[in-house]
Amino acid sequence: MLRQLHSLPGLIAALFVIVLTVTGAILSLNPALERAGTVVPAAGQISVAELAGRVVEHYPGAEQIERTPSGTLIVYYTRDGQVGADRVDPRTGQAVAPYEPSSFTSWVKNLHRSMLLDMSGRAVAGITALAMVVLAISGAMLLATRLGGWRQVLRPVRGTLSQRLHIELGRAAILGLLLSGLTGSYLSAATFGLASEGMEAEPEFPLEVAGGPPAAIDTLSALKATDLNDLRELVYPYPDDPTDLYSLGTDQGAGYIDQASGEWLSYQPHDATHRFYEFIYMLHTGEGLWWLGLILGLAALTVSVMAVTGPIIWWKRQRSKPKIAANSGPNAADSVILVGSESNSTWGFAKTLHDSLVQTGHRVHTAPMNRLAPHYRGAKRLFILTATYGDGDAPASANQFLARLEKITDAPDLSVAVLGFGDRQFPQFCGFAKEVETALAAKGWPQLLPLDTIDRQSPQEFARWGNALGKVLGIELTLVHTPVRPRTTALELAERVDYGAEVQAPTAVLRFKAPESGGKTGLLSRLLRRTGLPPFEAGDLVGILPPDSPVPRFYSLASASKDGVLEICVRHHSGGLCSGFLHALPVGGTIEAFIQPNPDFRPASGKAPIVLIGAGTGIGPLVGFIRHNTSHHPMHLYWGGRCPRSDFLYEPELNAYLADRRLSRLNATFSRVDERAYVQDKLIANGPELRRLIEKGAQILVCGGRDMAASVMAALNDIVAPLGIDVLTLKAQGRYREDVY
């Protein structure tokens, strides 16, 4: 509901919001530009009488002095039968420049206030301002919910470029947009009589005036008592008419002054409602608060970007809703998949599971978790795939699940497996999935598989869970889910380095290049060869399609495309389709591959130390990070292998990086020679040093197998415990990131 409340006004009002905010940003420059060219004396330095006395020396035919909210002084006068207007310096009363209102500014202001459509346009502008308020409030609530509460709203965000732009810009500009929207809505309501403007001071014109010869304007007591910074306008009496009066308007009120005695003859202050209206007007326009105008203008400029990224996010979310084929009825299925999703990403994994089970001969029913039925007549197993929303809450398609489950009194004759999707940086990682698992256990529902979790939609972890499920079901089940699988590129194996044969762990470093362009020469062919690789960075994933299989396998990249090669580190697993294919591939052989970005697994910028931890082939992306550390930031590598004589991966290169200081320290351990020590043992042995690095703000990057990663996390929790933190704290700070398979 909250997401719909945010999306619908944004989609409907997008064009009007862009017009309103762009014109508002343009208008916000005026107060600052006007203030930059204006002399504003300090409070109490110049009175209205002093100013008027200086003006009269240069403008004997002065008729009116006006002061704008930004402090510009304008004199309207008649000279030689011609009317004119000049901006004047308050210190001398002399002209600065002719006063010529900008026709462009007037047009922009009209577009901003009424869309050039008079009163109907003013109504549209008012509704659009109100929509901005709804968008700002609902956006803030969505952000707080997504990040786990209001205390976490400044936490780093992840996602696609459009998502990060939308959130970061919204987070930076939300207060400005809320202020602009609220004040704009109030001003629009006042235009249509739905809110009061109050009473602007309208003093009564005196019926009796003593008359007498006019006194010099700089001697009038009422003008001498009025500070220049309070002036709005001073209107002169008609020449040669002793009964006419000065009309003086100030920030506090307005009245009439006798030109002979200089005394107030009548005065009316503005009422409180009108002063409030003028305060709102100042907040909205920045007139009188030029610095606020610039802030609001910058905030308004972000809306144009968000008005584009918002529909892109909405469209991608709509497209991500998969169409479930061969979806059996709930009572005809032998397998039921229930899905809990907020942004539809979990549905893609559910579809992959659905399709794979159907291909193995199962009848499958897939539906949202909110459609949990009291009984499934023919079902033998139930799979629950659910994300967690915000701080452990249920996602949109599962917010009624627990209530429905509570009403089911008898344990069904089917076993259940719960798979949670989430992000380990959040304290409530897969919190709703765990809550569902606990509720099912309390109800006595038999377990098909223990609760498992998928971090950041990892395809490797999902495939691993599929292998475990296949063993339980007694079928071969390969689950590979790629939200959008890009077009593959043919790559040619250019070089290989083999390790590990002596310890029965054959491992190869493989380097691929784009195939040569058929012997063509010239500038064009050289450019083609140079750009033949798709763009990628060390730490991204490459999906490789082995022959006769539509299912890609993913490997972490040890190189960036600017290196001119695509480099991976692959261990040969017995019976492994893709690893067997790659290990048998001769130099000159080709593969079909595509890149899957992995932007969350990167060293942070800055001067803080980087601690790289891996084992086996997990060294691949870590070496890539070191290779590109040309700025010589402190990098410490912890890595575990089996035997230094057989599988010390990248040994010559690492020694070279130690020599040129791209690598600060290498801590390698080998299980076959170091009393069966593993990388986590090396971490514990170097605990004090690691603690010092973490105190200095170090970021930790871990790459390798799931069991290794769990052991590393346990070791680091013990190491950082004296600091009063744990690994979850480091994850929440973006200082602990994993690429685990």
C-alpha cells in the first residue's frame, strides 16, 4: 500500500512536477542574483528619512521608493515629462542602473504558478504541490522501512544505478521538497479561498489634514524612526498639494504621514494571519532568504532526475513479474510454491524453481504467500520462498500469511522447506523467513529441508540450495536464476597456468581475450580488438555456458576489462560439467560468456586499510583488487591453500606486488604443511594486528566457499569482541563484504 501511495502520484504527476520544480529552480536564482548586486546596510544604520533625503538630491521628481524583499531599492520618478525607474545605492541615493523587470522571469513565474493556464492552471499547480508532499512523505517512509527504521535512514544503499540515484537524491533533497510542497500547497489554497491570507494593513485615510508648508523629507519624525530594512514602499504626496500625505508601508504595517509635521496621522499593523502568510511566501520563494532559495532550488533540480528514475524503477518492477507457465491448480499439484516478495525479485527465483520441477515431471502450483490454503489435497511438499521487508517485516505478498497460518489447526500431510532472501548487511537478515520457519515448527509442520538463506540474490547460493533439494527429492535439480541474462560474447582462451595436480586439487588460472578479427588491419580493426571485451571490473561475475547446456555457471573475475583479458581461477570438480569443460579447453578454444555485475563486492575508496581474506580459488578477485591498487593503499591478504609447492596460486605475481607496495603484507597458510592450519587460524594468530587495522577503519572482503566464510566470520567475531562490535556491525557499516559460493 505504501509503495502504491508513492508510485501512483509520481507516475500521474511526473510531467507537472518536472515543470513545477524546474521553473521553481530557475526562480530560486533570482533572490540570490538580486542580493549579489545589492548593497544592504546593517540594521539601524540608515533610516528611511536619510535615504529619502539622499534620493531627493538626484531625483527631484521622485514619486515612490520601493524596497524588494532582497533589499533592492527602486525609485520611480518623472523627469522632463517622462516616467522612469532606477535601482539606487542606499548610501548615496544615486542610480546604479535602470530598473527593467525581466520578461523571461515573468514568463517563468507565470508558468510556475499557473502553467500558463490562468486559474485552471493554478489549480493544477496546487494539486501538483500537494502530490509533492505525498511523494516526499511516502518516500521517506519507504526509505525508513527499507533500511530497517528511522535510525538507519543514512545507511548506505545498494541497488541498480537508477535505484541508487533515486534514493540518494531523494534522501538529500527530501526536507527541501517537503518544505516547497507544503508552502506551495498553502499558497495555492489561499488563492482559492481555502486558507486565509489574513488582512494586509489598510489604514484609513485621514479626513482632516492640518496642511501647512511641507517640511524637508529627511526631517520627518515618522520616517526618521523607521529603519530602512523595514521599508516596503514610500509613496510621495502630489506636488503642490499641502493636503496630500506620505503613504508608508513597512514589514510591520502601513499608514499615512503628514508632510508638514512628519507625524503619523493613521497607522494599521498587519494581523497575525497575514504575517504568517507572508512568512510562508518567503519560505516558498526565498525572497528575503536568498540562501534558502538556493537550497530549495537545488532540491527542486533533483526532482527532474527522480521523475525519470522513478518510472524506470516502476517499469523494471512491472517487467520483473514473471509469467508462470504450467501452473497447476492448488488441489491438483504435488508441489506448492508460495512466494513472499516486495519488489518481485523473489518471484524470478520462484519461477526458476517452478520450471525446473515441472521439467522433472512434477505438478506445481505457485502463488503468493497470502493465498495459503487450509488444505492442499494432493500436495506432498511446500516450498516457501520469501524476502524480508525493512526491519524484519513481511513483504507485500506475505503480510497475511502468519494470520492465515494461525487459523490452520491440523498439521498437513506435506513437508515444508523455507528459503529466505535478504542482505546480510542488515541486522534483521531474512528475519521474516526465520519467523515463518518458527511459526511452522510451532504448528508441527514436518520439515523437508532446514531453513536456508540467500544473500543479495546470489545465484551461486540458490544453485547450492537446489542441489541440496534435488538430493532430498531424489532427482537431478539444477537451479540457475539470472534476472536478465545478457547476450553472450565469444571469448578465446589465450593463456592458462595450471596448479594443484600433486594435491589432487587441479586448479587453473585462465585468461581469455576477444577473438582476432579475421586478419583485418587498420585503425578500425585495432579498435574492434581493443573493445572486444564487454565492460567489467575485478569482483564481477562471468556466466559461462558449457557446451550442450543452457545453464550458465558463474565465476568471480580476477581482472578488469581495461587489463585486456578476462581472467578467472577455476578448480576442477569431479563430475563438474563446466569446470571439466574449462580444464579441458586448449589455448585457442572458445567459450560463450556474459558479465553479471557485482558492484557490492569492491574495495572502498579512501585511505583506510583493506583486509582481503580467501581460500582456494577465492583468491581470484582478491588478486584483481591488489593488481589495480596503483595508489598503494594499505592492503593485507590472508589466503589458504594446500601445499606451497603445488597450489600457491599467483605466487610470482603476489611477490611482485609486495615488492612494488601494491600489497602491504601477505599471510598465506597451507593445510598440508602447517599442521592442518586454515585461513581462519591465521586470522586468530594475527588477531591483535587485525584489531588495530579494524580500529583504523579497515574494510574486509571475503571470497571463497561458504564453510570457509562461516569459519572466518566466527574468528573475526572473537577478534573484534574487545572493540565492542561484531561482524554484523561491520556489515551494517559497509566494511564487511562477501562473495561466497
